[in-house]
Amino acid sequence: MPPPDPTARTYGRRTFLAVVAGGASSLVWGGSAWRAAQHALHPLARALPGNLRAIVPSEGWRIYTVADTMPSFDPARWTLTIDGLVERRQSLRYEDLLTLPAAEQVSTFHCVTGWTVTQVHWRGIRFRDLLAVARPTSQARALQFVSAERPYTDSLELKQALRHDALLAYEMDGKPLAREHGSPARVVIPEMYGYKNVKWVERIELVAHPSDGFWEKLGYDRDAWVGRSNRG
Amino acid sequence: MADRQYVLRFSRTERALHWIHAAAFFLLLASGLALYLPTLVAVVGRRPLVRAVHVDVAIAWVAALIAVMLFGDRHSLRRTLAELDLFDEEDRKMLRGRRFRAARFNAGQKINAALTAAFALLFAFSGSLLWLGERDTRFRFANTVLLHDGLAYFSLVLLVGHLYLAVLHPATRHSLRGMTIGTVGEDWAREHHSRWPALEREAAEPS
């Protein structure tokens, strides 16, 4: 072995330790850095073709599913059932949804795992307009959403669903909802984390009390307010 | 060149570590992208199965690395670790963009090794937190998934550079031979790694 070089420095281990320390501490600061990167990369993402755009973090969507297969939408067979504590049970076809009063909004989508997508343009039906058709009874206090992706369910209190920015969306960014975003209809409630924004909704049951949904049974908060819930 | 001389650059243990890491990385990258990119998620589907593959490969990767480190040639690993750790004046010349004479590893290869090791540890750390976080709220942190995804982006950049130098770049692609069968041409080594002690020893021995 040659004699050790007195001028040699242990930069290898220092690099390793610095990167590990920076990465581990990003559990604290990573969210802000990610949003800054999203913002900086936004022009690049816009310049890419549609399929490649999803590779750049500025688009930000991640698709979480719980079943083996993702539900697919057949306009000829799809219906949205509204039942439970209602005066008039409803079975709406996709065309029926489009005839109801439409609402539009631009809002930010927050996932409980830390990522967000800003400036999402939604179009759909406010729940007050949707429920006006079915007329909930006085005992109805919550909406239970049943997804075509079994066994995903979740619920909102009636007053939560009637918030000014909650809706059942059927368009995203000017196009009908894509399959991976819950086509043909999904819940949008921007003040709550994404797991309350049930995708592939095919049934809304009016019930007396909200109940734990898929992720709530695994320990997530039922009232999933952004920044105020799921803090461990 | 029938009479070309070869020198051993990587031991079996070092090569095993490299290829276990490489194979696991590609499998984890493929399954990770199928979980991550919306277009692929829609095409591939079967998220529970893909996620199980991702987790199982990760466990096998860690177990295989530990097994090689426990039962392989630990002496060669310790020696390599020491070489990768120390940056001497010639390494610093390379980092400053000046002419340099490399030993068995040049400064770029040493940095690549340090980053790869750090990323591997952080991947294992963040992946474990994601897995545990689904089962116990104490392990749930808002930015864990961002760390895991961010590492994938940085690793991809590192991988592209590594693959270019190892497979395409005319001056360096001969080094792939060292990582596959262990030896590299002595003439190539003298040109690119002239301060490598193995060459100096060889030069000192009578022919």
C-alpha cells in the first residue's frame, strides 16, 4: 500500500453524509422546495406533448387506486344513484347530469401525502343543486359516496358537502374527466385532502351519520381539513 | 490484440454489489413509474399488485446487499470504500477542471458512488416510512412521498450520466468490462487511471 497522502480529504463520506442529512431533513422543508420546483418547471411542462407532460413534476398529479383494475366509464350503462334518506330516489344518466345547473371553479388539490396541484379548473354540479332533485329528508345529515372502485367509499357531512366550493365534478381543465381522475364524476372539496374527493362516484346515499371511509379505517382523519388534520 | 494485458479492477464481491443494485434499481424504477405516472397508471392498472412487486423487490434488494456485504470479500470492500472516500490533490484538480492523473477511481466516480449510496439509504428510509405510515400514524409525514419521488428524479439524472459514460462514451466505455468480468486492459488503465497502485506494482515487478 502506498503511504497515506496527507493532503487527502474525506470528501466521499462528507458528500454521503451531507446528502443523507439534506434528504432526511427534507421531511420538514421538502414541501416548499417541491412547490418552488413545480413553479419553475411549469413553462417546460406546458411545452411538452400531453403524454410526456406527466413526467415533469410541475403537473403534480399522482394517481392512487385501491382495486386491481381502474373503473372504466360506459356512457350507455352508467348511472348515478342518489338514495337513502331522500324523498325521491334518483337514477341519473350522464346526459342528465349535464342538464343540471353547472358550476365552475379553479382550486388547489391537496393530497395528504404532501403533493399539491394548483390551478385545477373544475366544472360540475354543486351538491345543493344535485340534492334538490332528490330532496333529502330531515333525518339526512351526511352523504355516503360509493365509488365504482370497490371497496372505496367515503362520506361528508351534509354541511360540508354544501360548502360553496364543493361539487360533483365531471370536467377537469376543460375536458371530461379522464379515467384516472375518476370519470365520469368525482367529488371535489378543495378544503379537504384528496382521499375525501372520491373518484368514480356511482352512488350517493343520504344517511343520518357519516361513517369511516376506506382510508379512515386505516387511521386517517374523517374530517380531512387541509393543514389541520392527519398530523399523526 | 492477442497479447493485450489485463488487470483486475473489480472483485466478484464488488461486481455482485453493483449488479444487484443495478437490477433492483431498474425493477424498482419500472414498478415505481407504473405507480407514479398517470398515463402508465391507467395503462398498467393493478396498483395493489404493482405496489407489492415494488415493495418485495425493495426488500430483496436490501437483503441481497446485506448478504453480499456479510459473506463476500469484505477486505476488498473496505479497501474500495477507503479509496472512494479520499480525495487527493489530483482529484481536486479534476473537480477544478484541470488536467489530472486518476488512481483506480477518479473524482467523478467517487462522487457518483457517494451519491448512489446516499440515495439508496434515503430510498430505503423514505420507502420504509411510506410503508409504515399506511399502518401507523406515527410514521406519517407530509413530505415523505416528495422525498421518495425527488430521489427518483435525481437518481434518473445520475443514471443517465452513468450509462452514457459506461456504455456510449468512447474513452470510458471500456470500463464496463471491468464491472462485468472484472478486468480492464492495462493500456486503457494506464491512460485513464495512471496512478492506480496495481499498475505501479505491476511496473515494479520483473517481466
